[in-house]
Amino acid sequence: METPISRHSVGRSTQCVGILLPLPSSSEDQDNTGLMAMGVERWSKQKKPLRIMRVEMVSIDEILPHEHIIEEEIESFCASLERKGVFFRPILLDKKTHVVLDGHHRVEGLRRLGAKSIPAVLIDYANDDEMEVHTWYPIVWEDRDKVVSVLEGDAKVEHMGESEALTTVNDGSATFCTLPPRDGDVIVITGVHETLLERLMEAFSVEYCDTADMANQIGDKGVLLYRRDPTKEEVIRHAKEGDLLPPKTTRHHLPYRYQDIRVPLSKLF
């Protein structure tokens, strides 16, 4: 049964979808790391309280991305959406700028399908203290030295202790450092972020996790590339300038989850 949608003008090109009841949570696969896994992402299990949020219809033409997408995820999303004929998950936007905070692949997928609007939850990004911005950490399931050898042609490579290495990355003096340490040794990599990720994805299959603690479970089976969290100001600036960040650079976190919805695909065209 379709959820009825009431619409009215709320300024700019947004329309209110109303408060829609939450749908049952989608099932995700848990892998042997103890993390939840979907596509190229792994994330730590965390139960969040449900908060029913206002959902608005926003013109896709007014939405600003801040990072690039992964083509395989777009193809998978479009195929799933066309098969089901229903849109379930509202994107998350900054209400002032309409910068995407969560949902780049949903926006681009609908854009390619020819949709005109998309359901969204809008928040006051700059002033909402509950909203935090972190990053996804790239993981490659290959030997550390093999991974570094692919990057060192485009980067400065140094060896440090773990504490010094993390400080060097967090203060912006380096791009990545490798975790977990090998006998106390961490490799610090300094170069152009986008270039290093391109080299990485050309050579290996790359996954992403939401916590650096994942390094403790990797052992010698692979390497986690630790990088600093971006700032909210950087996110908005990159979006406004059209200087998109690499995929999975940002991971926006709220201490609650908001409801899924059920909007027929035909309502978005």
C-alpha cells in the first residue's frame, strides 16, 4: 500500500512530504570482523534511537554534492530502485545551502534516471552540535609494504611511531598513515589526497570502515589507511566551489536515526 503524500510549498523549491511512519529496518550482512557490511563499507554495530523527522521534497537541481561517487554503487542503486519502484531512504541536506551530507549516490542515481525531486531531511549543519563529521578509512587486504610501494612514486614516505604518526596526520602535515603498526612502526604517507586514492583504487580493491579500531582486527592480513576528519567548513567550501572530495572522504554522524519512508518512484518525476 502506498504511503499518502501531502505537499505544500515550504520555500525555495522544497515541498513537505510530511511525517511518514518508519519502515522496518533493512537487513544487512554481518561479516566475520563483527562489523556490519554493505557494498564497500563496513561499520560498527550501534543501536540508535529513532527520531521522526520532517521530510521534504527538494529539487535535484538545487542540490550541491561535496564528494565524488563510486560508479559501481550508482549502478547497483539504480537497478534496485527500478526493480522495486519505491524510494525508501531520505537523503540528508544542509537546510541553508542544500549541500548533501548523506546520500550522494541516491541523488546521482535519481538524477540519471531523470527524477526532478528527492525526499530529504534538512538540518542546520553549521549550528547543529549533534551533527558530527568524520571520515571513512580505506582498507586494502594486501601486505602493507605492497600497498605503500604503489603509492610511494607519488608521495613522501616516512617511518614513525604510532603516536607521532597519528599526530602528523591529524594536524594536516601528512595525508595517511598505515595501521596497525608493525613492531611499533607506522608508515606516514604525504602527497595529494586525490592522486593517492586514484593509485590505490587502480591497483587494489578498496573497502572503507567507520572506525580506526578496525585496524586491531586486520592484523597482518591488510592495512588501514588512517586520515584526518574533514571539517564542516571544508565540506561546504568544496561543495560551493565544485571542488569535489574523493568518494567516502566524509562520514556524517548523528546520535539518532531517522525514519525510512515509502515513496513511489513515479512521484519523483
